[in-house]
Amino acid sequence: MAVGAHPEPETSPVLAPVGSRYINRELSRLDFDERVLAMAEDPRLPLLERLRFLAIFSQNLDDFFQVRVAGLKEQVLAAVAVASPDGMSPLDQLKAIRIRVERLVERQVRIYTREMVPALAQSGITIVRAAGVGKRELAQLHTVFREQIFPVLTPLAVDPGHPFPYISHLSLNLAVMVRDPQRKQQRFARVKVPPVLPRFIPLIEGESYVPLEDVIALHLTALFPGMDIVSQSPFRVTRDGDLDDVDSDAEDLLAAIQTELRRRRRHARVVRLEVDPEMTPEVLELLTRELELQPTDIYQVDGLLDMGSLLSLTTLDRPDLKEETWTPTTQPRLRGIAAEVPDLFAVLRAGDVLAHHPYDSFATSVEAFIDHASSDPDVLAIKQTLYRTSGPASPIVRALIRAAERGKQVVALVEIKARGDEQANIGWARALEEANVHVVYGLLGLKTHAKVTLVVRREGGHIKYYLHVGTGNYNPSTARIYEDVSLLSSDSDLGSDVTELFNLLTGYSRQSRYRKLLVAPTNLRNGITQLIEREGVVGGRIIIKVNNLIDPEIIDALYAASQRGAQIDLLVRSMCALRPGVTGLSDRIRVRSIVGQFLEHSRVFMFGNGGRPEYYLGSSDLMQRNLDRRVEAVVPVSDSKLRLRLQQILDVYLADDVLAWELGPESLWRKVPTVRGVSSHSRFKELALESAHGNGLNGVPHP
């Protein structure tokens, strides 16, 4: 990677004290969740879209507790004295998190009960709680309970002969106190709300629903015949769900992951207990004791528990309450590929192709590339990294299996430590192995997060490389809702780099130098840092779009570049530990976050290079884990038209005043005032349609 030279600045950058240089990453993550929650409050959005954001907030919080809070609790228990980069101890962070989460959950409940439930009812969708069930509805629920729910339930008693049962991760339960009318004894019992059943039981399909736990609560006498029901309260448990501490040096990583998954199902520490405020002190004390919790681990939720389940209601056939469904377009140069009219490889030999998902179709670009390779008789090998996908039914997995059945050399590097997808990845990895695909589980001590595919093809007497490098997973499902960028190329240097990267991943190698590719944990950190430092002059220009920016070294490099004169725009979806706009520290740095219909997921880097801008895209966020503890791939974009396209994408984001938020020097996020009414998501749809209709220049829509 050639890095241009610039004169040394006359003055060295001044760094502020550590505590004022960085924003705490955990609190920044909660800032993002608050921006998601704000979308649920936006009256301009369709009602079910607002409900979707309310559910996403709940799911985000689940993930935050099972990973981030769990990690902080481990540090406290281990008496780890290391402070975070902003100077907060693990205990300080837990205290601050508690205060923030309580406020956010109160706000979520208020939005749901005071805004969403009445608005849904006005639109003909009623959520009926137990207290509101009338005699007619109760008779209907009796039949549903007897035929569909009762056979699935397993009430578990707690007494000298029955120990306290294991409460599974993220399970919804009823804590029931019963009294034997003859012995006058009170006993505790737990009833798990079965996750295999719908969370909302329809009274009238599409119009009226009762939460499953309420239906069960109305029929507890059927579960405990002859007993008096003293009290019942819903509760929910969150356990430590992170597998990052699995011994990656184990001789059999697959077996180690499976063993850890089994262990965590039974022994993972509880990090949060959500309860109804009406739960009796006696029951709350019992749960606190048996689950080995502190009072600070308990959150009272005065409303529906597990609002993430509201996502099921967003699938109702009510287009009038949703965003208009977006149908991705096909890049003009890729039209007809699915029908195998033109030769995809000939298209790539004529020039690289850039796809911006979900505006550009994933199916007619990335999937078509792999499918085309699987059936082409001249293709000798396909090598691919798989971090998350949609399982054995995925078109990509099926294409790899077909390629192997046709005698091609097929290699799939499956990351079985992908958080939350460990068991699923193990399952479809075995399906690939059964089809004679060579399955590799990655490097010891490192997660493989790179999104790379290599196709090796015989052309005449030569071998030709074709490749895909992207910012998102090879997952057709998330490709419809995640914003990502893909590069398809036949560049020989990139092909050689990716070949060497796969040799590193599948064999033994100390490869550390690449022709064009930036790879973590070898040359990516140093490469990005050099590019930032090069822009540290008057007239320097940097635009970076990532999901998270929390690495202290990268942040300090950006501060230094800003102080030396560079103008810097950062588009950060979630966590940002950099403080922008601080006098003397980051005067020339601006930070934005886009929250809208699609999840911003692409990582794009632009460096001004003295008027000859350079662009990169890839899988890596600017976090220590990505730069130092993962295998990541970031690729330069050399085609001039595609560079224009990337700049256009960045310009649209920077012009957004509908979905955009700005981070201030006091670490507060504020909504950008709407003046011009530019929504980046709407504009990208328009640009995709312009390109599809031939109104763009060689696949680059007019800005």
C-alpha cells in the first residue's frame, strides 16, 4: 500500500486527559439503543414500523446484558482493577448502566402502554390483557388452552422433594404460589411459557390477541387442581451468553464449542431478572436467593415482559401500517446473469462491479456469482468464509454443495464462534462436510469475520481469479434488511492476496504482507493508521463509515489528524467513543449516526490523498477485537466509476436530515433538524431505480 508523503506539521497534537478523550463504550451502546427507541416514538413512521423498533430495542437490550453486562460482572467477580479507556471501573460502569437502563425501560413501557396499544386499537389491532378478557372471550380461550396449550405445559413444584428448577436463558415464566387447602401449606411452582407456541394467541386473527402468559395465568387451576392460587407473576431471566472465553487452543475446537454450549445451557450465570412490579416480596426474595442475584440485578417492568416478541405482530397482513415493501434492483451490468444469458466472468473481466444492498439485489449479484461458479465447467475451486448464513436451505450453501458434487474443490471456512449462531453453524457445517466440502473452523485464538469468496477458473492455458469482498454476511435473509456493500472483481493482485489469505486460514502460514488487501490482525491496523496520519495536513480529508468506533489508538490518530488540519466526517451506527467538536482536540471532526428502515452495516473508508481520493470497503469495524483478535479483510476500490459511486453513497449520508443524528462535544446525541428533507434510505431507492432504468452512467446513478 503506497502512502503519500506530506510535510511534517510544525506543532505536535495535544492530547487531552484520558477521561475527557473517550466516551464509555457501554454507555455509547445504550445511546444507540436510545436512538432506536426514539424511532418507536416517531409519529411520522407507519405504526407497525414503530412497533418493530420497539421490539428491536428489547432484543438489543437482551444482547447487551448477555454479553456486555455479563462481561463486566465477570470482571467485578474476578476483582479486575483495569479501568476502561475513559477511566471508569467495571463497578462504576455497572452502576451507570443500571441508571440508564431503568430510564430507558420506563420510557419503552410508556411508549408501549400510552402510545402503541391505543394506536393499535384505533387501527383495529387489540392486545387484550387478562383483566380485560370477557366471558365470551374466556370461553374461546378455554378451548384453545385445553387443545393447544395445556398439553405442552410442565408445572414444576419447589419443595423438599423437588429442587428449584433450572430457569433457561431468556425464558418467560410464571412464578406461582399455591396453597393446599387441607394442609394450609404454601408452595412455589414455576410454569415456563413455552417458546414453541405463539406469544400472542388470537381471539380474532389479525384483530385481537391475548399474550400467552395471560392465557396460562387464567387457567392455573387446571394446572394445579384442588389447590388455591395465592399469587402469580411473570418473570424473565437473562444469562451470560458470550462464548468468547472458549479455549480456542483446544485440539478440537468444534468439540470445545459443543461442550461449552451444553455447559452454558445449565450453568451460565444469571445477569438480569425482569419481574412484574406486583410480584410479592416473598416470591421475589425466593427468586433472588435461588438465582444468586443482587438487588441491582433485578428490573421491575410495569408492562409486557419480552417486548422483542412484538416482532411477530409486525408480520400481520396490514400493508397500510408498514413501510412500502422494497424490491431490490439488479445492477445494469448484471442483468440476465440469473438466466445465464451473458457470461458473468466476462462481465467481471470487463470491469469490477459494486453492489449496494439492499437497494441492489443480493440474489442477482453475490448469490448469482457463487451459483454461476458452481455450474461453470471451467471453475476448478471455490473458497468462501461463512460467518452467518441462513442455514442449509441458503442458496449459497446449496450452491457450494452442488459445486462439490460436480467435482470442484470447495472450501468453506465456517466460524462456529459467531455469537448466537454457534449451534446453527455447527449443524450446517456438518451438512457441508457430508457433501464433501472441505470445512475449516478458522485460526486458533481468532474469529474469522472476513466476508470473502474466491473462485479459481481455468481460462485457456492460464488460471484466473475472481473474487467477492463484502461488508455483510452471506445471508440472503439479512441482505434484505441490512445495508451493505459488495465488490465483485477479477483483479489479479487481489486474487493473489485472497489466495494467500485462504492459505493462511486453512493451512500454516505467517503471511503478513499483501499487495492490496488490508488484513487483520496483520497489516490492517497499521494500514488504516497510516492512511489517517497521511491526511493530517491542512486540506486533509477523511470520511469513515463503520458500525462502531471505539479503538483508542485509531481515535487518537483521528484527533491528531484533526488538530493538524484534516476535515473528518464519521458515520457511526452504534458505539462511538470519540468526542467530536471539542475545542483544541477534535474541532474538525463531525460524527453522525443513521437509524432507519434498514440496519446500517457497511464499512467504507475514504481518504482524500491530496485530491486523488482512495476508497476502501470491508468487514472490519474500528474496535480492538476487529483489528487485533479477528481475521478481517478490507479491500481498496480502484475502478474510477465505482469510486464515484462510493463517494455518492457517502455524500447522501452526509446530506441526510431525516434519519440522521449528530454527536456533540458533551457526548449527547441530537436529531439533525429536517430542513431539506433528505432521507438517505429513500434517496438510495431512487438512485437504484434510476440505475435500473438506465438513467445512470455505466451503473453509477446520477447524484
